[in-house]
Amino acid sequence: MVSGVEKFMKILSVNAGSSSLKFKAYLMPEEEVIASGTFERIGIDGSFYTIKVNGEKYEKKAELKGHQEAFAILMQELKDLHVVESFDEIEGVGHRVVQGGDKYNKSVVITEEVIKDMETFSCLAPLHNPPAIKGIRAAQEVIPNATLATSNQRCNIWKLSRSFGGKSDIILIEITGIFC
């Protein structure tokens, strides 16, 4: 708080799936949802999107060839619907990432190293990590000044040290992600 004026920040939460992109835009620190929506059938015939702002629901058909195009349309709609006047108002983007292996068990700021690790861990979540990476790349291109982070998730890892079929370690992983 500076001179009696509280700083408000707009944050975007994104969940990029194999053929969808779900989002919520928040006004922080109140955590007030100021817009939400879904882009469906990305890369498939009959794609469309729905956006909710101020109690109004907008549904449009659009040819969504990829996540990058869906994200660009999302940002333009946020501007057209006066959720933001400028893309610079979005100070951060949280991306839901399903699998971070044993290296990531909490939210982190996304760097090139994190993306490379996500690509490596894609074998553990082949339907989720590749689209999440596409969503991250789309956000990097459209709003390059925003801080990008993975969403908070719980990851419990147990390593059992016993022999099983000639292999000495069994690793059990429980992952619970948060999505919008």
C-alpha cells in the first residue's frame, strides 16, 4: 500500500490440455475472478471458445489450429472485453503442469531449464505435459514480460528399496495438480 492506494495485479491461470485451454483471470490480492473460459477442440474441426466476464457468457466458433492461436485469441478477447487495456497488465501466468518427476514438487518460475525438464518428464504424462509446454510457449510469445510459473501441486514420492524382477528400485509417485 502506497499513499493509501493498494496495488492491484492481474494474474492468468492456464490449464492447456491436449485439445483444450482453460483459463481464469484474477484480480489480486483479492483473488477475484474477473474472467474465465475454455477453448475447446483445438486442432480439431468444430473448435469454439466460451468466455465469461461480468456475468455475461460469450461463445464463438473459431478455427483453432493450435494452442498458440487459442492463447492469442484469448488475450485479444480479454482486451476487447475490457478485462485488460494492455497485455502489460497481466503480471503473471500460472500454468498447470501435471508431471515434474522427482525434481519439481512445488510451484516454480518457468525457465528454459524447467521447460527442458518438462519435455524430459513428458514420458510420464504424455497427454498433459506437451500441451502445457505449448501453452507456456504461447504465453511467452504473446505476453513476454509476464512472469510464468507452474501451478502448485502436491507430489509425494516413495522409493522402495527391494528387488523386483532384477531391478533394485521401485518408485511410487502420487501427484495431485491444481487446475482452473
